[in-house]
Amino acid sequence: MWAGRTQQSLIYRSKMQTGVVFLQMPVLKLLSCNLHFHLHILKITMMKLMTASALLCAMATLTTAAGEWYLVKKSPSCPCGWTEYYDQCFIYTAKPMSWAQAEINCQSMNANLASVRSLEEYQLIQRLISDATQQHGFAWIGASDAIKEKFWFWSDGTPFKYTNWCTGQPDNFRGIQNCAYVNFSDKKCWDDGGCESALPSVCAKKI
């Protein structure tokens, strides 16, 4: 009789133990599924954050000690904040500076004030300005005849061939205008201005 009860007790314990195992297995599977689910969500979140970071790099306004830089588009060949056009990268600097200060600022970024080699390149520079400011404002480019009057040169050494001077310009008004800026008059062409005037600027560098 006692032997029978002992056997029944053993069977009962075995069932209870087996039941515990069966109860534990679904819980472990559920925990495993939840873990995989949360890891999947985490992976998606990280991808979204990386994408958002890239978009911010491409679209945000960048502020530096030299002034505010604005972006038209991001290019894999140019640093973040620069716009690629053929073999060059361009950037608009909103902070007003003299021509010489603007050139030094460009050089601090391994660039120069922008030279202009074609109408298409000039239109790109105008787009950089208008996209950043919603206006067609003045900005320094790299042309100057400060060394010798009427002998214009580009600060980056590009041959001075293409021009887009406004009618009657450059005129060196009052003998103090030796640096070129863009978007003058309703024609949005070039004018020579006093190099000490404080204007925004456009930098460019070779890729």
C-alpha cells in the first residue's frame, strides 16, 4: 500500500516537474520573440537616426566662427555643407567681411573666393545665394585688380577669361573699387566695389 502511494507520489511529482518544464518553454519562447522584436525595432531606429543625421548634415545651417554656411545639396565628393559642380566644391558664407577677410576665410577651408569660368557656373553661385537667403544679394567672388588697375585676376590663379560685368563696369568709381561682387543692379551682373566693404562671399575649391 505504501509502495503504491510512493509510486503515485513519484508519478505526480514527475508530472508536476514535467508541467513546470512545459510551462517554462512557452515563457522562454515568448521572451526570445520579444528580444528579437525589440532588437529589430532598435535596428530600424538606428537606421532612421543615421538617415536623419545625414539629412541634417545635408540640410541644416552650419554655424562657424567665420559665419553661417548654407548648403544647396550634399555631395559625396565634397565636404558636408558644400555643393559640387563639375570639379569644384562651392559654399556660401553669410557673414559680411571685406574682400581680403573673405579670401582668408576661404583659405582657412582650403579654398579661395570663387572664380567663375562660365555662365552656368555663375548661375550656380547665384542659386547658392538665393537658396540660402531667399534673395539675390551681393557677394564677393575672387576677382580683383588691386595689384594693377584694369588687370583682373582670380585669387585661385584661374585664367581670367569669362566675365559677366554690368554695362559700364568695372569703372573703378572714385579710384577705390578693385574687387568684384555679384548680383549688382536688376541685371544681377558683376560690379567692382571697394574691397573694404563688408559683404557675404562664395568660396570654391578643387575636388
